[in-house]
Amino acid sequence: MQNWPLLTLTIFLPLVGVFFILVLRGAEADVARNARWIALWTSLIDLALSLLIWAYFDPNQADFQFVETAPWLPGFHIAYHLGVDGISLFFILLSTFLMPICIVASWESIKVRVKEYMCAFLVMETLLVGLFCALDFVVFYIFFEGVLIPMFLIIGIWGGPRRVYSAFKFFLYTFLGSVLMLLGILAIYYQIGSTDVVEALNRGLPVSLQTWLFLAFFASFAVKVPMWPVHTWLPDAHVEAPTAGSVILAGVLLKMGGYGFIRFSLPLFPVAAHQLAPFIFTLSVVAIIYTSLVALAQDDMKKLIAYSSVAHMGIVTMGTFAMTSEALQGAMIQMLSHGIVSAALFLCVGVVYDRLHTREIARYGGLADNMPKYATVFMVFTLASIGLPGTSGFVGEFLSLLGTFEINTWVAFFATIGTILSASYMLYLYRRIIFGVITRADVRAMLDLHWREVAIFAPMIAIVLWMGIYPDSFLKPMQPSLAKLVEHIQLSLHENAAAKLAER
Amino acid sequence: MQTLPNFLPALPLMFLAGSAMALLILGVFQHGHYVAREIAWLAVVALIATVALITGFGSERQVSLYGMLVTDGFGVFMSVLVLLGAAFSIVMAIRFNEREGVARFEFPVLVLLATTGMLMMITANDLISLYIGLELQNLPLYVVASFQRDQTRSSEAGLKYFVLGALSSGMLLYGASLVYGFAGTTNFDTLAHSLDVSTMSIGLVVGIVFVAVGLAFKVSAVPFHMWTPDVYEGAPTPVTAFFSTAPKIAALALFVRVMVYAFGSLIDQWQQIIMAISVASMLLGSFAAINQRNIKRLMAYSSISHVGYSLIGLAAGTPAGVRGILVYMAIYLFMNIGAFSVILCMRRDGKMVENIQDLAGLARTRPMLAAALGVFMFSLAGVPPLAGFFSKFYIFMAAIDARLFWLAVLGVVTSVVSCYYYVRIVKVMYFDEPAPAFDLGIGREMQAVLLISTAVILLFVIFPAPLIGTAEMASATLFPG
């Protein structure tokens, strides 16, 4: 099984689905129905393939597994090089898991241009899985940037009233960040004569270059995460995007930045990362506290959850740059947990939006009465977002804070204030929507969850609880890789300190 | 006894000139425009035969006609691009000319003559043959620019192009005479071997500057770009497609050969000039295009910014830089031909429309056309995985290699700015409410052009190695030893 090109299959299978959708002909309603089913089956098969990767993944190994290489630009030592380790494995699973959910969630809410919509999502799946598998900078960059095209179209075509502004803001913001990373990649290429990530990790980069390269990569990842103060594209994009677009944006696209930090910034530029850690701690703490306060003041449900995403990703960047084993595990779990929980929260918003076509919090109230199932589901994800013990959010936040506390007590202290704030805005949101008395007739007429919606939420709840009650099945595969990473960082820092001492 | 000059390597050039004249005679004797279509296809056949001849001769460096012309890998690569650009333009013009009532057999003949001039520019090995090639290119171009002679816009474009083109040719000639006066030779080989920073006089530098200015006019680099938007807008659309590809590629090839080969040892003297015009072109090309309403004007500014990017490769002055230019031009050719063939399909009620707003909602009225233009726009913007990304990739690679960091940073930042107006076209096509649909029946040959260029741009990511490898070999031939 290890000899199969499992990664290539997982990456490019969605494109086969795209091909089948593109050749569909006939009446518009038939085409739409067939496109939905093709997209769903493709994404489910892709999910099965990625579960196979998990099943055959050896959790005791720190190195890359399922490695595939093929010459691509042979004269330049740029190759099609893929592989997974404990860090990337779960991001692949996250992408393939959320994709069928996105497709089911758009089953009825998307009525126009269904064919193009499904194609955009499947292309996105290819690009997302590809970027988490890529072990060559150029291949990574191509997948990383390529994501912009389908996402731009998803926001722009099927989005809300201000969709054009948001789509442009999203596109240009993230494009500007990424092109600077491209220059960084080229500089690395001239340093080591290849764009192979593994080779770059083994050979290391000179300390004198690290700061500049770190900043070049930082420009890209910080926008993607997004870190304060370059987060402003996120609320706009979320508010205007269709529900499934928000799901994939919050669920996977934000993780591209966090993944980039852990995969590239830390191991390649450890000295610069160490030197700049206070700077990133500051930005993270500001993000956690400031955006939590902003979230508290929102009238729009999607905006509130979007700001809460910025705050939660602040905990991720904080944990990442604490660079201890616990903090990194915490950051990873926090990303996975946020990927599921915020995606689910956007779906919860989508459920009521489909019925009443407004995201204004004040329009709702008292839904516990006529939508008990919905109230329960929403409750689970609200608590998971707050980080209640027993849910996935707790594991992530706790480990991140624990690891950070060892490094910097004050940062951990302020971040903890942020988690208290997160409890207040989430519970406040929950109270305003679910509790209280129904005053409006149209709210009273809203129906409870449809079986299709239950089918979406059930696996998500299961995973949130699984990750919260028995996180070991997720932590175990990532531990060897993260341990190796921490060891590598420590070694580089020691070497650098020794070199500095020798200079004196 | 006087021996005959070695003219074999110049055979493709002679073949092309000969076929142009043969077609001219044929056209005259077959009574004008009744045979316009046949002659156009014959011209395409002649161009393809020339491609075969050129590639058949191989890329070994050979000097012919008493050192006037040189064939090498670099020349072969650029010549093939120019010939392809000309062939595509003739094919695209066939139906356009018929619809606009200017289907005359002179059009393909003029394009063939201009292409002959371009091949001569690319293979010039002497300032004299350079100038002859340039003029042989220019004169037919002035005529085709005003080919719709009963339209004031078209005549105006031709006249503007003529006046400014003549001015730039004059400057180039003046520069060439200064170079001859101070270096004592016009031959590139001799210049390349004899020039030296220590023995160089200031007059020579002035001469080089004038030559560079003349060439900058031809590639429409800022600040010598003023003619471009007007000419691009006024000229008939297939002619604009031709202008934006073949002459530009030829002029850039000439620019590279003169600077990197003939004046290569004086790189410290001219590098800053090239950097300055490169930066200015990137900035102006990306900012000035933002407010354009006419898509042909937009493409004019876009071509200015693309020249700016390729000049980064020239500023590097290294084999990596030249390789970047070769890759850039090859991909640029297909992007531009593709984009212009979509523009040629913008026809409503039998009349050409050129405003960006006319594309509104094209994704719903003509989905395939919109998808194709979308691909070209994202590619021009340099978004991976499309081919346009690789063209920029190799240019920036060369810039980093030559330690031109600020040039590279400016390049990527302006590419984000230019991204805005490319993506705006996608926005108009995909997000806006549909305008009345365009006329159907774009023609089979146009479909073929669109299919080829879309396939090249989309699939380049899968098989990049052949083009990059060829460009690598071709660029090495400019750097002997």
C-alpha cells in the first residue's frame, strides 16, 4: 500500500470529478442535480482515500511518509516532491473532511450556476490537499497561490451584496503577501541550489539571511492566518461569502498560514523566529484581546464568528512561537479544533440564514422553543469554541497556554484573559439567538433541522468530542514530528549561541 | 578570386522575403481581393515553412554575409516566436478583414515583409544590418496600422506610429553613428571583443544611450511609450494583436543582443539605464491601466508593464536573465494572442465593441469564451498554476541571482497592482449582470487559435521542461566562453 501514489491520487481525484461535471449536458435542473451528486461522490471517495493515508500512516516515525518524487524541472532541481508527516497529515484530513460537508451544505442554498460552483469547490480541494502534501517550495507555492482563484470566484459569484469589494480585498491582500514569499523562495533557491524542502531543512540557512527570509514568509502567512493588524480582509470575506465558502475559509484556508509557520518558518529560520518571537507574541496578544472585544460589539453573526476566528488563531500563533513541545501540540490541536468548530458555527449561521435570510442577531431570539435540535447543536459548538473541558477547544487552548506559560508568563496571562472574553461573546451570542421570547411570527415559523443538516452536524460533533475526550489519537501521530522539530530548533539556537560566543 | 559570401544560414530569411514577393505577384495577377483568403493561408504556410527551415538549420552559431547576420540558438528561439506571432495574427485577421470590408491580399504580404524585417533584426550582427532590419519591419507596420484607411482612428494610429517611429529610428541611427565614430566598427563581434571599460570614451557611452533610447521606443518602455496606447487603440484589432507580440519580441531580442552581447563588457554603464526604464515601465504600466475603459488601451498598458518585467532580465545581464526573457516572451506570446482573439470575438450587431463593460456577464452568455479570457487574465496577472506565473518566476529568479533585490521587490509589488485590473475583467465577466450577448459564429480558425493558446497556458505547468530547457540552451549562446 505504501507503494501506491496515494497522495497524488488524493490530490488529483477531485479534478476527475471536475472533468465529469464539465461534460454534463442537458436541461439546467438535471445538470445541477447531477453536478451535486458527482461532487459529493468525488469528495467522499477523496475522504476515503485520505482515511487510507491515516490508516497506513506510521505514528512512530518523525520523517516524511508516502514520499513521491518525479522530475519536473530537472535542470533546476525543482521536482514534484510530495510527502506527509505528523504535521501535515491532519490538515489533509481536515480538508477532505470538510469538503463533502461544504457540498451537502450548499445542496439547496445554491441555486444558480451549480455546475461552476461544484467545480470551484473541487478545484479548491485539489489545491488544498496539494499544498499540505507539497515538499518542494515551488510546488507548494503553486498550490498555495492557486487557491486564490476558486475562492475569489466563490466569494464574487455566489456572495452577498458587497461581494465584489470583499472578493477584491481578499484577493489583493493575500496576493501581496504571497508574492513576497515567492522572492523568499527564490533567495532560498540561490542559497541551496534547489527548492526541495527536505534538503533545505537538512542543510539549514545562514543566520545572516534568516531574518529577511523570515519576514518574506511572514508577510504571506501572517495575512493568511490572519494576524492583527492584517486581518481586516477576513470579516469582509466571511460576511459576503456563501455559507460553504465561509466554512472552507475558516476551516482550512486560515490553517494554511499556521501550517506555513510550523512547516517552514520555524525549522528553516529558527534563529530569526526566536529573535522575533516577542514581536509575534505582542501581535498575538493584541489579536486575542482586541478582536475579542470587537467580537463582543458585533450585530452580525458571521462577523462575530469571523472576529472570534482571528482571536483563536492568535492563540495558534502564540503557541507556535513559544516553540516548546506542548505549545506546538496545542497550536496544532487548536488549529484542527478551530477548523471543525468555526466551520460548524458558520454552518449554524447558514442554517438560520437559509430560513430567514438575515444574519442580524437582533432579528432572532427564542429559537430554543421551536428549534430544539438546532439549539443543542449550536450549544455544543459554542461550548467547544469557548474551550469547555471535554471538547476539542479545551485541549488546544490548554496545551498552548501551558507551553507558553513556560516561556513567557505575561503572554500566557493576557491570552487567558482572551479566553475569558471568548466565553463572554460566545455566550452572549447564544443567549441573544437561542434564549428569550419569540416576538416575531416569521421566527416562530422557522423549522427545526432537516435530516440533511443533522447528517452534516453529527460527524462534526463526534469529532469535537473525540478530540476533547481522547486527544491521544490525534496527538500521537504528530508527536514524533513535532519532537524532531523542537529538537532541531534547540540545536540551531545552541549552535548560533556558540558561534556568537566564539566570535567574541 | 572573390568567393561568394556564406549565405546558407540566411536562407530562411531569403525564403520568407521571396515568398512575400511571390504572393504579392500572385495577388496582383489574380485581381486583388478575390483571393485575399487564399493568399492569407499561403502566407501562413510560408511562415510555418520558415519555422521548419530555421529549426532545421540548427542552433549552431554561424556568421553569414560578411559578418552582417548571425544565426545562433538565441536567434532561432526568438525567430520562431516572431513567426508564430505573425502566423497567428494573419489567421486572426482573415475573418475580421472580411467583415470590415478590408479583405485585401496586401495585408498578409505586408505582414510577411514586416516579419522578414523582424527576422533580420533578430539575427543582425552589425549596426547596419540592425538598422536595415528595423526599417524593413517598420515601413509595413505603418501601413498595416492604418489598414482600415476609411476610419480616422486607424489612419491616425498609422500616422502617429510613423512620426514617432521615424523619430526613434533617427535616434538609433544617430547613436549607431556615434558608436561607429568612437569604437571604429559597427560589427557586434568586434565591438564585443574590443570594448573595454578602461579604454572607453564618453562619446561611446552617449552613443550607447541613444541606441538604447531608440530600442526602448520600439519595445515601448517608459518614458518612450506614449505612442503605444493610441496606436493600440486605433489600429485594427488583429493588427494590435500583431503589434503587441511579434514586433515587440523582435525589438526585445535586438535589445538583448545589442546590450548583452555587443556592449556586454560595459554592463556597468548601461545597467542603471535599463533598471530605470524597467522600474518606470512596471509602475506606469500597472497604475495607468487601472482607469482604462477600453480593453485595447488596457492591453497596451499591460504590454508596457510586461516589457518592464522582461527588462528586469536584461538589467541582470546574465544568462539567467536572458533565459528569463526568452521564457517570458514565449509565454507572453500565447497569453496575448489568446486575449486578443477573445477581444476579436467582441462583436455585437455586426460591429466591434471594445469597452470593458461590454464584457459584462459574459460568463453567462458565452461561458467558454469567458473562461478562456479568465484564464488569460489570471495568467497575465501571474497567478499560478497558469503559465504567466512561470514567466515572472524566471525573471525574478534572474533578479535575485544578480542581486537586484529592490528591482525584484518592486516587480512583485507592481504585479499585485496590475493584478487588480486583470482581475477586474474577470469580475466584469463573472460577477456583473449580463449585457446583450455577442454575435455568434466566431469562425473555426478563431476557435482553433483560442484552443491552442488556452491549452498552452493551462497545461504549461505539467510540461514546463521542454520550453525551459530550450530557453536555457538558447540563452547560453549569447555568452561565448
